[in-house]
Amino acid sequence: MITFKIEVEQEEDGRWLAEVLELPGVLAYGQSQQAAVSKVQALALRVVAERLEHGETGPQLSISFAAA
């Protein structure tokens, strides 16, 4: 099982930034903390799906998310 840690912080302009620490470059902004987390989870799943399509991960995959 893979657990991705999501780091969340609020920017000075009020937007929220969420980042998946185990997937460099996977980050998303949102107007609320939950919006940023939802967007970054969806993006992380797209990145993992693309890696699966290109054979970059193993055949057995179980994913969960945890707040950092």
C-alpha cells in the first residue's frame, strides 16, 4: 500500500496550496483548504495512472492519502 502525504499551507494572498510530498511537482491551489486537497489528490491519481500506463509502477497498487 502506498500512502501519499499531503502538505497544506495558506499563501499570503489567502489561497491554499497542497502538495503531495512523494510526487515532486504535484501541487495545486484552491480557494479553501479542502479545495486544494481535492485538486491535488485528483492530480496525484492522474500522475499515478500515467505511470501505470507507461509501466513505471508495479502491477499491484493500493493508494491512500494522509494529511502531513
